[in-house]
Amino acid sequence: MFPNAFRLASLWVTSVRTVVAPNNATIVRMPSRSLYRGLSIAHFLVASPLVLLSAFSGLVLAPILAAGPVWLCILGSQLWNGSDPRLRIRVRITHAISLFFAALLCASGLWALQAGERSAAHGGGLLSAWGLIPLSLGCLLGVLAMTTLLLVRPVVNTAKSAA
């Protein structure tokens, strides 16, 4: 009776593995946790009006346009902890792309202001100030992207020997 019970017990436990860190593991040192927390709050403050702007565009385009601001919120929550070693790469790629979209928002805001000025010259132009919305959001996103790219520097591994 016992040999069958031991055989059954051996079928349940198939392998035991101990957790061992790999030899090439690196520990990412955070220079200042308050820096990352400040950037995290800034990401949420910039992403919230961008989500509202994308929802303003309509129900058909809102899920497509809200993907970027939602990703900024996700990145902001990851910046709060700052424990992921690949976080710097994600932040740099995201904000390089954000600079492009900030330039597009600023360009569309300037184009809308110029169109409003032309419309006001012909007796219209009641909504010419609406161009300030994408212009201000583009400037805000651009400032966030530039600030983040300047503050989150790539990691330089000084532990490697020069030999």
C-alpha cells in the first residue's frame, strides 16, 4: 500500500528549482526617487487632458487616439516605482515618438489659428481660438518629452573593467 502512495506522491512533485540570480545581472541604481515620482505625476497631468481631447474627437476615433495618453498613464505608473531595468528604454522610445506628435499638435494648432484669422478677415472667425487647444497641448507634451529625455539618461555601466 505504501509503495503506491510514494509513487503517487512522486508524480505530484516533478521538479524543485531554487532561485539563483544570473551572473550578468545588473542592479539599476536610481539617482533620485523623487525625480521619478515627479515625472510620474507630470505624466498623469499631461495625459489626462490628452485623453479628454481624444474623447472630444468622437466615439469612432477615441479608442485609437486615446492609446497614446493611456500609454503615458501606464508609463507614469511604472515611473512611480522605477524598479524595471528596461524602464529607461521605454521612456526614451516613448518620448522620442511623443516629440513627433507634439510637433504635429503644434502645427495643427498654428494652422487652425491661421485659418481662423483668414475667416475673421471675411466676417467669420468665431471659433478661431480653438486652435489654441492643440497648440497648448502640443507645447505641454513637447515640454514633458524634452524634460523627460533630459532627466532620464541612458545607463552607463562603469563596473566593467577597461582590460
